[in-house]
Amino acid sequence: MLRSIVWALVASLAAAGAVAGDSPTVDLRGQWVFAPAKDFPNFTRLRIEGQPGTLRGTISSEWYGDLPMLQLRSEGSRLLFQLDNGNPRVAKHDLVLTPEKPGLRLTGQLWYAQVDVTAHRAGRGELASSGFPTYPLPPLRDLPDNGLARTPPMGWNSWNKFAEGIDDKTVRDIADALVATGLRDAGYTYVNIDDGWQGMRDSNGVLQPNAKFPDMKLLADYVHARGLKLGIYSSPGPKSCAGYPGSYGHITQDARTWASWGIDYLKYDLCSGEAFYRTYEAVRAVYQEMGAALQATGRPIVFSLCEYGRFDVGAWGRKVGGNLWRTTGDISDDYPTMAAIGFDKTAAAEHAGPGGWNDPDMLEVGNGGMSEEEYRAHMTLWALLAAPLLTGNDLRSMTPATLAILANREVIGIDQDPLGRQGTRAQHGQATEVWVKPLADGSSAVGLFNRSSSPTPISVVWNDVGLGTDPLLRDLWRGVDLGHGGHVFNAEIPAHGAILLKSRPRPANTF
């Protein structure tokens, strides 16, 4: 009782501007509703409660649902706090709530955007209409194998080059370029539209493409007529990474829509779902939900899980109907990022094999940020990792050197080897590395890498990397047989370069 009287007195004095220091000069406790906004992240309502020094609050967003206000504290008449959207890759900054007649104003940097919105005290009925919908997740179970992706998927994805600038015409042009360049015949068969195709939902909740994609069914027909397959992108959250509608609350409906269009591949990116799908059980269940929905359509659709390697995804990716699963954060078109992803964040090799693959993200070959040697090393490493080969350059204008890297049939053969084994590191020097990948015919692929910025010699004792003595060698980038390799192989590797060999055991009884 005494505590209530004291707080009432403090609140009264605060309203008159009489309280200084860490105590708020205006009482902002209670429930607030934000003015309608179309800007990220579409805040809807706010609730603050508690006593001085122990205030707590929740802020709601159409993107991320109900988020706790972290480190909530007062500075004079203002309240400061931070938000966590579940993405550890973005920095957190203080947001500021300031009293401003007739309500309050929220300002500050929110992860990667500036926020400036107003709110008013919640009136009767306003809270219910601004609530964030929630949906139960299914109990965990193992889904059957969908029979797809017996070798790592190959194709093209729009994001690395075009981001949100993708449209129907460009996708058709890319499909034609895959045929004209011979890349389709080399195995690149998926034409995948990443984020940016989504429009609004109609009155029945059916997601429509935006104006850049007038008819997805006709586009799928165009792609299929060229011996290719069409892929698409969505998120289990309310919004995609670029802010377009996700599949939250529409899982089964969206799967049926895509199947009716003739979609062959889905990349499912956690994005805004990071905010509230934070446990192993929740993340696995939400991917299982879409995997089951895809299988229920009866259409064969490759399922690509993009949740950045959380909770050892390779150990359960197949169980939710997945065919490939991202194991890292996003790649970018520079050697340090590519190398860190490919060499240093390698997922467990035992998780990869026919039907399910560790995915270190898409290829950057030909996008201009790396040298020819670096792109060759990029392709070499991805092939040894049995990684999906999804190029992301503009196929309509690539150089002969880029085409030669992407279209090398012998290198592709290492990636697509039917044994489905992921290569592993066999030797690690100060600047050099040796990777070995067993192949179905009893031979091995051997990658020799120089991670330094200057030419570096390398020496490999074949016995030390498990390849016996005097193997028969072929240089796959040069396309030449090297004969017997003796006991030791010596070479100089260009800066950030690679050599890719195929090693066959020495035949018995030969001298």
C-alpha cells in the first residue's frame, strides 16, 4: 500500500517535471498504439509496465511480432532500450522514446534502418486490432525422402547480381542464356528467382506476384520449354529479408499456389522468423511444416533450407524434407568472405550425400569482385565440398574466362560425383591447404590451395594425405594428364589460387 502511494506521488511529480536523474519525468507506462506506417518494421503497439528501476516492456511489429524491450532505462523524460530480432549478424543500437504531445515519439537506428514514428495511448478496441497473430507449430516428426537432388542442385539464382531488381524478362533472358552458352547441358538446370517477386495477397489470402512478374505460370512454362526448372523464394516469417510478404500463416496455401504455377524449387529463408523461431524445436518445426506442405502438393519441389546453419541443421535437414541447407551466413563477392565460408566454416561432411547437401551459399563467379584465379579457387572448393552450384552472375554478358570456369565438365564432375562424398581437409600449412574428396570410381579429387596473397610453393607427400604412392594424376583445370605423381608432388600456386587434380591409385604389379 505504501509502495503504491509513493509511486503515485512520484508519478504526480514527474508529470509536473519535478523528478530528475534516472527517474522518468513523464510516466510512459501503459499501452500505446503506433500510427499506421508502411515503413520497416511496421511497429503496431507498445506496452510498458513495472516500477522505477525495474521497468519492462514489449513492442510489436508486423515484421517480427512481439519483441521484448531490452536494457529498458530512463534518462530524464526519455526511455531508452534495444531490440533483438534474432539476427546475430546485425548491430544493436539504442532506440529512444520521447514524450511528445499528444503521445510519444520513437526514434533511433534499428539495426540497418532509421526509425521515426509516433504513438498514442491505446483506446478501447485498438489493442485487439493491432495484435500479432500466432499459429501453433506441428509436433516434430521425420518426413519421407522426396527422392530429389541425388547430386547437388545446379543452376542460377537472381540475388547476387540483381537483388530486388529481378523481373520476368530477365528471368527469360537467363533461361535462354543457359541454353545458348551450353551451361544447361553442363548441368545448370534450375532458374531460381530469389527475393523481390512477391506482391500482395488477394481477398482469399492467395499470394500474387508483383507487377514485375505478370504471370508466373506462363514464366514457368517458358522455362520448362527450354529443358530447365523454375525456383522461387519465401520465408516462414511475416516478411522476407527485403520486406516482401512471407509465408507466415499461409504455409499450405503458398505451397499449393507454387505447385499450381509449376515451381520446381523453393528457397525458404528464415529472415523475420528469426525473431520468434529461436529454439531448435521451433526452427525445425517451421521447416518441417513447409516440407510437409510441399510434399502434400504431389509436385516434386526441391526444398532449400536457409537458416544459416542454426542448431546443426545438417543433422536434421533431411528429416524435414530438405534437400540442401545453408550452413553459413551470406557470401559476398570478395576473396576473404568466400574463403572464410568455404575453408573455415565447413559443415560436417557426414551430413552430405545423395538427397541432402551442405550449402555454403551461392557462387559469385563472374560478378567482378574477385580475380580469375580467385574465382577458379572458389569453384574448386565448392566442387570438392559437394556444394550446390548456383551461379549468380549475368549470364548474358559474361566473359569467356567466366564461362570456362563455370562450364568445365571435369570440375563439375567432381561436384556431381554419384558417390556424394564431401571432401575434407587433408593437410593444412601456414598458407596452403590440401583437400581430398573420394569419388565413385575409386579415384580421388585433390585440391591444392594457396590462401596467401603471393605465389607460394606447395609440397604434397601422397602417403601423408592417404593416396598411396605414385598415383596417376590429371590436372582438371588444364585438362592434361600428368602421368605418375611419384611419392611427392611439388608445384607453385598463384596468389589465392588453386590446383585441382584427379588421382588414380597406381595399378597393381606395375613398376
